[in-house]
Amino acid sequence: MLTAPTLAQIEAIVHGRIRAVLAERVGEVGRLSGTERLSATLGLSSLDLAFVVAELEAELGVDPFAKLVSITSVRSVGDLVRAYQQAFFPELERSGEDRALAAAAKRAQIRRARRKRR
Amino acid sequence: MPQARKVALVSGGSRGLGAELVSGFLNRHYGVATLSRTKTTFITNMLRARKGRHFHWSQVDGRDHEALRAFVKEVGERMGRIDVLVNNAGIAMEGVLPTMRMRDIVEAVEVNLTAALVLAQACSRLMLRQGSGCIVNVSSVHAIRGHAGVAVYSATKAALDGLTRSLARELGPRQIRVNSIAPGYFDSDMVSDMAEEQKRRIARRTPLGRLARIDEVANAIHFLTSDQASFITGQTLVVDGGITC
């Protein structure tokens, strides 16, 4: 791919690769929502996932699992999509960190409020 | 331009067993890609004779993971596929462990084991997409029998045998076979420094009464990579004239 794909294109490509593997196994499958668990819901094995990652590397030219993301953190279709979206748009990862920081700040604020009440 | 002929990637193909394998695969009408740290006379002659036809060489240090991965990518693009990987590159590391330099230990692990892991990972991705492939790791009889003075070398080679068995289970469902070969002593650069008396002692202890010829070791690898071995995976083939039996 010569130009960076959009978020929607990445999602469509990842979904397409997963559906192709499932089609080999159980025939044509419907639209994926993103919440499906790769193993528990769809029945994909680790090797199936490795195959999908190899296919996506050939198509998209990136492998987010080489350095950025641990494959063990990928549980759902949405997790896999996000890993590739972050590979193209690193700011998504930062916004994830921002969300985590905001959540931590909120928890600290609640703890302080509780201490004041005591 | 992708080619129809099968492609073999041999690490450490500039001399010894690696060079024998390069010639053997070319004679079997494979496209051959090889990497080595140095450009030997063998490589220079092959490049001149082949003029890029079905033969590709790059200067790569086995300790450079990125360069190894880039080499596999380049071979995949230039030759269209990779059917066979032979993890042959290795260094002999002699000396008792208590007095061995740490940097020598690390180098042996990097060249003998980590490089094989990196190449197997990169090649297996192509093989997964192809739905076929074959990997042979060059181990050693030192992985099977203990010998004083080769503890680090033995550890790296035994690790390759462990890798072989587990990787065979991982990749088998996609029709990728993984085996290793455990040669005994054979005529190569690695035994060139050995004293004649030591070679004679090894020969005396070997049921077949001699060291192996290099082609005898290469032939076992060609067998494992051929269709004749199509139902063999996860095994270590010992080619040692019976010294470990």
C-alpha cells in the first residue's frame, strides 16, 4: 500500500483477512462487529492468528507485533484492528495513554475527597 | 519477478557444509539465497558463474537481527518464495565454562541460536502464507552426548533440537516441516585445527571407523528437505557414523 490507509480501511482489511480464514474453516461468515473474541467466539488458533498477521504484513507492510504491541494482549477482533491502526497512527496510542492518565487522576481525586470527608 | 522453482535459504553458505549445501541445492534446480559474514572465494566464484541467476548472496552478520529479517524480506521479494530454510551458520566455541569470557558465551548464543530463531520466525511467515515449507536446523552430536570443553556450544545446539520439536508442532498444521540434523565430526573448517591424533581417536571410537565426508552430511539434509521425507517432522537425524549409538 503506497499511501497510509484510513482507520476505516484498516478495519475493513483486518476484518477481511479474518473472514477469509473463517471462510476456509466454516464457509462464508457475516459482518464482524469487532467485539468477537478471536479464540473463544471465532475459534481461531494461535497459528491462524499468525497466518492473519503474516497476510496483513504483506498487505499493509507493517507488523505491529514486532515491537509496538504484544500479541498476547490481542483478545478480540477490535484489539487486532486497533493494533494496526496504532501502527499507522501512533497518536492513537498516546490518546490511549491520556485516557489512562485521566482515569488515574480521577481515581486519585476520589481518594482525596474521601480522606477529606473523614 | 517471482520464479516457479523452489527456493532454499542457507545461512552460512560461504564455506564448509553451507557451501556444499548451496551447490547441492543449485544442482537440484533450486534458487538459492545465502548469507555470511565474509565473502569467500566460493561466493565470489558463484556470483561470477551464476550472474544473479537463481543465486543470491548478502553479507550479513548473524548477530544483527534487523539485517537477518531484511535479508529474508529481500529474498522473498527477489525470488518470490522460500521453500527451505537451513539454519547452518554457527561458530565453534571451545573452552571450559568456568574460564570462558562472557562475550564469547553471548556471541555463541547469538550466532548459533538467536540467529536461527530470527530466520525461522521470518521465513515461517512466508511459509505460512505459502501453506508449505521445510526448516532444517544444523545441530550436533554435542547436543546429544556431553563432552568436556564444549558446554556452551552443546547448550546452543541442544536448544536448536528443542526449537525443532516445538516448532514442528506449531507449524505442522500448515504443512511446514521442521527437523534437525546432528552431525558427528566431519571434514570441515571447524575440525581443521584439530590435532591428527585427536581425529584418529574419534575415528577409532566411531563404528564406521572414520570421520564423515561433508557430502554425507549434506545428503542427509537434502533428504530431509525432499519430498521423500514428506511425513518426517520434529525429528533429529543423527549422522555420526554411529559414535553416539
